[in-house]
Amino acid sequence: MSYRRFTDSQGTPWRVWEVVPSPVCRRRGVRRINVVKVHHPDRRKLPDRRLDMRRSRLFFPETEPSWLCFEAGADRRRLRPVPDRWWLEDEAGLERLCTLARPQSPAGANSTNA
């Protein structure tokens, strides 16, 4: 993964890096609940408790392309597809790519932007 810093023509310092998504398994996390088995007619019978990862917000399909993430304070932008050899661009080239990137909502906010 490449990482760069640059300052745009307005004097704003930016960080830019490539994000390469991968599937995430939620079962690896620590469970903080106490499981109490209660009889219920709709209760699952199989011992497999994994979630359907296609419905999880942590899942990235194998075909999901990578993207460039631009960040300056609370301003975050995403550019896809990733341009070839983007890390070799000068500051003007990185600023041009940044202007092509789509703004993203702040971290932690629910968003459907991709």
C-alpha cells in the first residue's frame, strides 16, 4: 500500500493512500454477550451462528475494486478506480486526482456513498 502527503494550491495539507478491501470475518472478534439458550419454535437448530457476510457492513466482495482515500482534517474523498502509478504524481497531479474524488461523509456516519 502506498501513502503520500501533499499540499494543495490553497495550502491545505492532504494525506492520500490506496485502500484494498478484503473479506472480514466477524467471528474473530470478542463476543461481549452472554448466550442463554431459550426454547423458542423459531430457534435456529444448526450450530453454525455465522452471519450472512453479504449483509454485513464489514463485507467487501472479492470483485470490489480498490480506491484512493484523500483526507484533510474532516474532509474525506474517495477515487475509484485507482489510477496507474498514482504515487509517482507530483503535488499538482495529486491535487488534480483529489478534485476528481467523490466527497465522503465523516467517519462513523452511516453512508451509502461508495
